[in-house]
Amino acid sequence: DRGFSLYTSSVGPQGDNFMCGEIVFPNGDIVRTGSWALPFAKPFYKYGIGPDIWSFLMGSQGALGVMTKVAVKIYPHPKFKTVVVWGMSNPEDMQDLTLEIGKQEFGIAHNTVMVQGGNYPLVMTRWPKDKVPHDYEFYEQLGISKWWMNWECWAQTQEELDYVVNRINKMAEDFKKNRAKDPDSIKPQELHPKQIASRLKKPNKIAVPYAFWEAGFLFITFYTPWNECAHFAEMYTAAMEKYGFPPVMWIASIERCKQ
């Protein structure tokens, strides 16, 4: 798939982590892409000779041919990880705070390997819809904000992890005091250690919970510039409610809000 991996918010979509490949086309032709097209070269530079045709060949959104060999970038897991969550009442504050943190780049944003959030209906999609209340009052009593954002942080040392977490929290506090649309609603979400462990577990099988909602699953992906995702979220949830669908919204950053 071209899309999300467990570190997409830091380094970009999954497709960018592939370099060169060997593909068998339906007519039997075998093609090697990038630098691998040269018989004496190794498969570690995807742009190689000629135009880059990787998007033409790669991904569940439109693959052509069978990939038999591929060179892939790997990102070893560090030992130190956690999840930071801030809640808010509206998607605009979620969008703008996340963008400010994404702009921190080296030393902060690169450590946030998965930045994903959404609205409160997303929380209970793992349960059959006739088993949980649908009104926000139920979620409010649980301490769940109407909108929220996770920053999944990785680091090589505890000191590095503490620095990243503290920096995110300080930026959130500054945003709350000075630039937020609804500052009173912005607050940290305290997670139980089991919740953190669950969110760090990979794969998190995000598609499976939706299947319980009504014995079916439809996952539609929309790509927008990050500074337009809040407006899109409002349009999307309004459309879902209009036609009687649960307004479940999942929003995730690709490459530090660049995609």
C-alpha cells in the first residue's frame, strides 16, 4: 500500500520507503526500476535513470504487475516510546496546534512518528453501535473531548523522550493561552498505561473495529492540505449525519503535516 505505516507522520507515506523494485508485467516482461535498471548498479536509488514510474506500479490504489523483488528502507524501533494526547472542542484548534508542532521539524516533529486524531465517535467504533450511547454527554463523563489529537513519540533515550513530550505540552499550553479558538476546551487527555500500550501496539488493526459497527466496513480516504483538514472535517461530519451515517472521523498527518 502507498499509504500509512507506523511512522508515516515522521517520514512520509509508505510508498516513499520503497526504493527500487523488480516487476513482472501481465505480458511477461520483467522491469527493474530506478538505479536497478543498470545491470551493474544496486537497488538503492529510486530515481535512477529516466522518469520515476514507481507510483504507476505501486500500491493497492492502482498496481500494475506483480512485484517480485524490492529494496525497502527500514526504521528500527527505539526502546523509549509514549503517546501524548490533547483534546479540544473543534477541528480548527486540533488542526492549528498540530501544524505548529509539525513545523518544529528536527528534534521534535521527527520524533512524532504517528500523529493521528479525530472526533469522539471514533473512540467507540470497536463496539456494536447498539451497545454504546451515541450522545456526547456519555463521552464527556469519561473525560473524552469532542476532538483530540495523539502524538506517538519515539526516542533513543528517556531524556530525549522527556524533552519531546515536554516541548509538545508547552507548545499546547502556549497555543491554549494565545491563539486557540476555544481555549477553555483545550486540555491534556490522561491515558492509562494500558491505553498507551494499546495505541503503541502495531499493527493496530484499525479496520477491524469498524466491522462491528453494523456488520460492514467502508474506509474512505480523503487527502487535503493540512491547513484545510478542519474545514473538510466539518463538511464530512455534516454529510454523514445528513444521510444517517455515524460521523466517525479519523485525521492523520503525513510527513509532519506536509502531505
